[in-house]
Amino acid sequence: MTLSLLLLLFLAGLASGIVNAVAGGGTFLTFGALSLAGIPPIGANATSSIAQFPGYITSTMAYWSDIRAMWRQAIVLSVVSAAGALGGSLLLLSLDNPSFKAMVPWLLLGATALFAAGPWLKPKARPGATVTSAGVAGPVVQFFTSIYGGFFGAGMGVMMLATLGLTEGGDYHRLNALKNMLSIVIAAVAIVVFVSGGVVAWPEAFVMIPGVALGGYCGVWVAKRVPQTAVRVFVIAVGLLLAFYYFTKA
């Protein structure tokens, strides 16, 4: 690995951690940097999942008291999330790189559109609201969301926040806590499958992980000084550029 490549991967991880802390969408940056580094698309997707994993853990720890208050829903949704993520990640490994590469630009366009619509999909905060379950609808919807998360994680957080708001109820902070915890479950299952399948680019992952962790810490400082709209525009631009890159490489 050249010095310039090391720098690219570390800075992509750093920017990803910052972007996730401010507005979400950091997966676009890690996936894009790994693609530019020459990692095949399946490997780039798997390695990006590993690089993002520490951030899911730290964000969930901050919401632990909320999760304990709704542990029954959390357990049920975790089980279906694990099943969905297993199906999605195994589906990814059943494809070869050319097949997945042909799908990537369309997945990126869909994820970018979902991210752009995020402010309108975000559940409204309702102070004092209690968490309620919509019966079987919540687990069923979460199962299909988890399949997407295991297959291609970009935009997963926005999608989960929107669907949880429709099926589980409760105020925004509790839904965000649940989303963060389920992201850990989905990512953990997918990582186990990807590692077993031998598709992870470990040297690149080890360069990115410290950058993501540092970026998550610095993101609080950035969030106070940079408008969230500017960060969102940056992430959307990256998503569109990545989609164009894969369209031209197809």
C-alpha cells in the first residue's frame, strides 16, 4: 500500500465518522474510497461494513437507557434483524463481482435518493410519547429492511428510522436508539458472513477504522460549526459521483 493510498483511506474513514455524526451517510465515503483503491465491489462493501462497525457501538452506548426501557421490542426486532441480515449477506456472497458491480450504480442512486429524502422521512419528535408496537407489521418490515442492510448497507439508517417511525411509534430519540442498536446486529451478522467468505480487505479496514473512530469524536465539534445541510449536500454529491463512476465502469 502506497503512502497516498494510506492517506486516502484514513481521510475517507475520518470524513465518514464526521459525516455520520453530523448527518449520516458516511458509508458512501468509505465504499467510494475502497472502490478507488481498486477493491472489488463485493470486497469494498464488506470492508466498509467493518470500518463502520465501531461507530454503531459508540452511538448505541449513548442511548443505552432508552434501549433498556423497550427491551422487549428490542429483542424481537434484533432476532428478525439477524435473520434478515443473514439472508442479505448470503445473497451478496452468492453473486460474483461483475454481477454485483452492475447493480451497484442503481443501489447507489436509490440510497442517495433515500438519503436526500431523509429530512422528510425522519419521524417527528413527540415529547412524552410512549413506544408502541404495530403487532406483526414491525418485525416483518424490519426483516426486509435488514435484508437490504446485509446486502448493501448505504442508506440503511435512514430507511430504518423511517420504517420504525411507522411501525413502532414513540419519540424520535427512542427510535434513533433502537435504530442504532439494530444497526449493530445487522452489521455484526453481515461481518461474520463476509469474514467467513474471505471477501474482507483487512489491511484497508485497519487503516480506516481509526479514522472512523476519530471522525466520530470530532463530529460533535463539526456539528456545532458546519450546517447539516452543507454536509448533506456533500454526501449526496459523493453518492451521485460514485453512481456515475460505476455506470462508466460497467
